[in-house]
Amino acid sequence: MADTTSAASLRRTALFATHKALGAKMVDFGGWEMPVEYSGLVAEHNAVRTAVGVFDVSHMGCIQLRGPGSLDAVQKLLMNDASKLQIGQAHYSAMLTPEGTFVDDVVLHKLSDNDYLIVINAGTREKDINWVRQTIGSMPSVHINDYSDLYTQIAIQGPKAQETLQKLTDTDLSVIKNYWFTWGKVAGFYNVLIARTGYTGEDGFEIYVPSDVATSEAAWKAVFEAGAEFGIVPAGLGARNTLRLESAMALYGHEISDEINVFEAGLNRYCKLEKEADFIGKSTLQALSASAPAKKLVGLEMVDRGIARDGYPVRSLAGEPLGVVTSGSPSPTLKKNIALAFVPPAEAELGNEVAVEIRGNLVKAKVIPTPFYKRVRTPKPTV
């Protein structure tokens, strides 16, 4: 099992000693002592975009819902329509408050007709688990299991991710579609969940192995040996953040929170108001759908010199308050300074110019399409 103690009472994954041996810079992330970078954020970011990088994401949580009532429970708990999932398929979804705002965003996996796995975020683990038990704990024929500490989750991401992982398994990875998964033998370990998912905007896989230290370290080492010819590198939370920002993926506490509703976050494509199940937040969102949201999430590119950081005010060019930057950073891939920000809908048109207040100065930016970066998919050969 993962060591969950430290001098500062931070939790540690089973790979903590491995990260320290690799010289990782460790930080507090959601109560976990996690690697923020190893060789450097930009180098790690670029490795994922061009070859392959590996992340320890074992701080994420796993909740299993099992039993004849599990589909009904999932349909009440989550905004997407789980009745459309096939066995071996996953999709993006979210748990909502009655106000239509976010408890957390999640990835739901359908293990069987009566068995679902919900992957939740690290910083909201305890809150999420309590919410699940509070929301569906009284429903009949559904068993809730917190398996968060039973798995080490290793994310292998990048154009060479499939070639790397394929060396370690007899499972044909080429037939696993995006947001699908299977079970297989990996690096000598049986019953490993292999999911074609990730949080980088690149192709890649997330594997789930038992979280005892010996197994976790052996699996990690095997992945690096397999990817050595591709220049594989360990990647930390810093690169994970810039990768997901370039791909305009939401981060809890930034683009989504319990104060931001689904329409404001621009995630209504995953919210199935038409499904029969009365999920938490549905009635509020149905009422809100009749009018435009009060604010809209947009992509910004800095026109003038300056980096828009999280929390910086967004203003009109005349200095009037408009909104706030939710996430901002230099983009290693695009060589530009980019940001996600909330602005009024009237200011959200592509090409519109606004200003970001940086240390008291108004720095010009313009609204551009998101995602900022989208990987080029190699077309499948035709027969």
C-alpha cells in the first residue's frame, strides 16, 4: 500500500522514493507530496508532445459502484448519460450540486453491466467520496467501494506511448479506441486495467497496477526500459498543467468549481439534459438553459508582452472590469503566452481585444479559438 504519512502530514504514493531518487522537486498538491518537475517543465512538456512522457497519477481517486442498482446510481450522480456506454468504454462526466455547479469532474468506466469505476481528482477525493455516499448511499442494490489507495496509476502519454507500452503487453493496443479500456497483463502483472485516456491532449494510456511499493516500482521501471529508445522522461505536475492548458482541459478550482455552472464552463456537451434520469442539478440547468450564461470561458492569446497568471483580472481596454484569468502560462508548444478566462458573453467573440491586468499594468490580449493545441491524428490506412 502507498505510504500516507510524511513529516508535513502529506500523503505519498507508492512511487515517492522513486521520484526522490530521480531528483524530482516535490510540492504539496491537494494534500499529496507530488513531483512538480524533474528535468524541467519545458523539457518534460516537449517530450510528451514529441515522443513519450510518464506521470505518476496515483493521487487520483477511484470509486467503484457495483450491483443491480449501479446504473441508476450513476445516472442520478453524474450529468452524462451512462446508459449509452458499452462494456469497456469510458466517458467524461461530472458530479454536480443542486445549483448545477461542479462537485468534481470525473471519468466513468463501464466495467460490466452492473459495475462502474469513477476516477476522481486528488484535491477533492474525500469530498467526492462523501458526496457519493450522501447522494446515492441509500439507493438499493448498489455497493460503494473506495478503491483509491489500491491502485498505482501510471500515465504514459505522447506519440510514442503506444509503441512503448506495447513492448510490455500481449494485448493489442492498436484496437483500443480513445476512451476505451481493457484488462491485460503488463510487465508481468496480471489484471492490469489499460485505458486509452489522459490529461495531456496527446495519445496515451493510463494503467492501473496494485499499489504496493514493489509492484509499483517494477511497473514504473519496466515502462522506462521500454521507452528508452524514444527518449522517455518522467514528467511532473508542472508539465501536466501546461499540456492540459494548451488542450483547454478544465481543472477543478480554476475552470470549474462549486461556483461555476455547466453552461458557464462550456461543458454542456457532456451534460445530457435529455436523459430520463433526474440527475442532481438537472432541474436548475433546464431552467438556466433558457437564457445566456452570465459569463463565458474563452481562450486568450497575449498580444503585448506579459504572462497572464491564474487569478489576474481581465478588463476592457479602457480598464473596466470584465472577469478573471482561470489558468495562464507560456505555451511551450506554441511559443506564445496563453490563458483561459471568464468574460461576459458580449466580450467573447473571436478576435475581440481585452486587457489582462499584470502588476497594475493593462496588457493587451485577444480572444482566440480553443483548444489552443490539437494533435494531428495519423489517418488509418485504407484497404
